[in-house]
Amino acid sequence: MSSDPAQEVAELFVVSCSQSVESSKARIKMSLKSFVDANDNPSSSANYASTDEDPVHIFLDMLQHSAAQRDPMWLVLLLRALKILSRKQPNRLRFGPAGLRAVITVLANPLNNKVAAEGANVLLNVCYEVANVHALLETPGVQQLLLFLTEEDEEVQANAAGAIQSICFQEAGRRHVLDKGGIGSLVMLLASPNVKVVTRAVGAIHNLSSNADAIREIRKNDGVPTLVSLLHSDHLTVSGSAAGALQNVSREIASRLIIRELDAVPALARLLSAPDVQAQVCASGALLNIVGPDLDQQQQGQQGQGQTGGTQRRGLGRLMSLCMAASAIYDSLFEQPPPPLV
């Protein structure tokens, strides 16, 4: 028997297939649990640190075995193991269309919410690869994930939203989610009391908002007011993603007018000094989109005074850059980050 826990699980399953999987399932599940428990945390995972080839195909074969598909505990352990294995790019690429279909088959009628949540986590990881996103779009996978968004279980919601966030990093994924009517469900989750759900949902909305048609759908589903309210979140990942979404959404005139009416500028201005560069950049871009057009409209009136709207817009951009630079200097001078935004 191999000393590698992943190989040990694979070898045990292969041997049992030549005899009786049913009689060996207790040992297989115990071996799976040992592997999952030892590698669940990426920072201490020996598997994640290893460059040895993992038997991903054996785990996927196991996922398609009828004995495993009837056993919810087995499925949960197996999906958690696949999530762990799919942290590594070579393993993600080994899934291929057949592996993705195997995961989707389990998710099409999940035995319980834990199976649904862990399966969505697997898709979250494997969809970091462009090829896997395109392969997934050929299956009912996205539709199933969108159904999971409407479940009451918050872990299922969060993991499904995370998978959709990964899928929407690709233009084809954004278009597919948009065509399947996914924006309405994501917007509804922005009001969730669960921080993980909101973080994943606003991340997905941020990715989707780079599509012009998606911007209109976000507005039509009343997503703009909620995004503005999330600028005040105590969690920087949430407020930063909300600022990123508003940066994109504010390119549309109708949405920009709503953002102005909701007085989003002060909250965005506060994010310029947030202890996160990405949040600063998103807030800066949103402010330029919201305030900049007003400066441009003043161009003719300002020409007689030797100043143009373009000059004012550039001046605003430089001012925001100085704010971000001042925040960076603060971080370099003091060990503790600036206090949370209030």
C-alpha cells in the first residue's frame, strides 16, 4: 500500500472494484476521511505542497460508482477530497469534460445539502481553468448552481455563488449566467445576513458587471441601491467588490443617476484610504465615472477662465492618487493598519 494518502485511497478503491466495493466501503470512507482531515487546511496540506501526480481519475471513477452515489457520507468525503485535489492546477486540468459531467451528475439530484455544498466547492476550484469553464457550459451545471442560490441553506448558497463567481471570470461564463437569468438570484443574496454569502454574491456581480447587458439587468433587478449600501460594510472584501461593481455599473447613464441620488460619493471617497489597493482602485474608478461627466459638461463654461473639463477630470484623478499614496505611506509607517471604516 502506498504511503501517499491520496494514492492509498485510490489503490484501496481499485482493489475493491475487483472484489466487492460494498464490503470495502467502510475502509474506503475511513481512508478518505483521513486524507480530508489531514489536508483540509491549504496552509498545512501536505498534498497541496506536493508536486507528485495525484490519481484524480480514480477519484472521479469512484464518484461515478453506484455504491458511492447511494451513500451521502461517502459522497461528501469524496467531494471534499476532490476539492482538495483541485487546488492544484495540474489536477484541475485532469478533470476534463468527463470529470465535470461526473460532478454535475451528483449535483443534479443531490442526496442532501452537504453534497450540494461540497459539489459546488469542487466547481468553484476547477472553474479557475478556462477549458473547464467552457466544458461546464456544455452541461446543465450553471442552471443547477443557479437553483442552489435559491436554497435556504446558506452554505449551499455561498458555495454556489462562489462557483458562479469563478465561472463569470470568463466572458463566455458571464454571457451564459446572464442568459440563464442568474442576476436576479445573485442580487437577492446581496441582502443576506451571512457575510460569506454576500462576499461571494457581490464578487459574482462584480465579475458580471463588466458586461454591458448585465449592467442593465443589475439595475432592473434593483441591484444598484444594495451595492451602494454595501460600500458601508465592515468587511473590506464586500465593500471593495461593491465599489468594483459600481465602477462598472456607473458607465451606464441610468445607473449613474441612481448612484448619485443615493449619495454614494462620500462612501467611495472613504475607500480611497482603505488598507486594500484593489478597493482603492475600484473606488477611484467609480468616482471618476460618477463625478467626471459633470466636470466634462462644464468645459465650455470653464474655457473662458483658462480651464477645461478635461483638466478638472485629470485634477480629480491626481487628487485621488494622492489620497491612495497617503494611505500607502501610513501603512508603511505604522505596524497596525488604519482603523476600520465607519
